Amino acid sequence: MKKQFLAIVLICFSSISWGQINEIGIFLGGSNYIGDVGKSNYINPNNVAGGLIYKYNINPRIALRGALSILPISGDDAESSNPMRINRNFNFTNSIKEVAIGIEYNFFEYDMTSQDKIYTPYILLEVGAFAYNTVASEVSAGQYNLKTMVSYGIPFGVGFKGKLAEKIGFSIETRVRYVFADDLDYTTSKIPSLSFGGNANDWYMFTGISLVYAFGRPACFTN
């Protein structure tokens, strides 16, 4: 009996270590930003964004995930409902390159190898690092030299995922990033023309869909 129990434990451990169901895929959608320029809508995708995603399913409720994202952002005071911003009439574009890792929690058990546990809403929490452009100096009125900076953020979000085919899954997701930076829109107190007076950090968002391919032996929890 002890030998049988030990064999089962070893099989499960081997499956968790080497045979866990993996998912890899792409996502595509829209990105937008919230800060000191332009509109103040939190979910208002106005730039095409996308990237790659990988998930490692620990059990039917929890998955570890990592993502590489390219998220263009922009803002235009002419589109704002704030009279002060409209009068200022500033606009910008930027491009964020982000890497994030985190955890995904399913509200219902999810297992693409099953026949009935194939849909669930979920929440996610990540930590991320990203590169973006910021203003280094002012060459002349309205003309600036840019430099690349790296900062950090806390992405979190909600989604719904399901199974499309035997090894193909999909998800619809909204991710919100609170970042530890306030110059995604080129705001800086070092240059008077770009000192917009805001003291809150910026945010950026992604809303879109993903397609993933599942591979690897079924995990121990599916046996």
C-alpha cells in the first residue's frame, strides 16, 4: 500500500513538474491612457495593441502567466471635456513595451481537457516593467529631444475565457495598469511648457481578445 501511495505521489509530482498543461498565444485589442492630457475615460481603447502570452496551469483555479506587450498610447486635449485642457491644446503619442508576470484566478474550475469545465470568468494580478519615451530636453518651442526610460507598474484586470476546440482557447480581457511614473504624456516640471501641474501617476489600459494553444501532457489534477 505504501509503495502504491508513493508511486501515485511521484506520478503527480512528475506531472506537476514536467507535464503541466501550458498555454501559449497572442492577444490583440486596443490601448489607452489616463493622465494629464486628453480624455479621462478609463476604458476607451483608441490605439491598436497586442502581444504574446504564456500560461502555466497550476490547478483548475489558478494559472501563472507572463506577457510581452506593445501598447501605443496617445492623448489630445482637443478631445477632452475639460475646458482648461481644450484651451491648452497639447497632444502626444508614446509607445509602451511591457513585460509582466502574475497570477490568474478562475471563479470556476477550468480544464481544457475536460468536457464540462471549459468556461469561466477570472481575475488577474501582475507586476510589470515597461520601457517608454520621455522628454530629455526642449530644442525649440514645441520641439523636444526624447529618451527611453524604464518604470514599473501593477497590472490587474478581469476576463472571461473558454475553449474553442480541442487545444484552442480564447479570452476576452480588460487589464488596467497603475504605474510608478507621471511622464508617459511628456509632463515634466523641468520644462515650463510641459509642466502641467498634475501630481498623480499615470495609468494605461488594454482591452481585447486572445487565442491560445494548449500543449503538454494533461496535468495530475486531470487524471
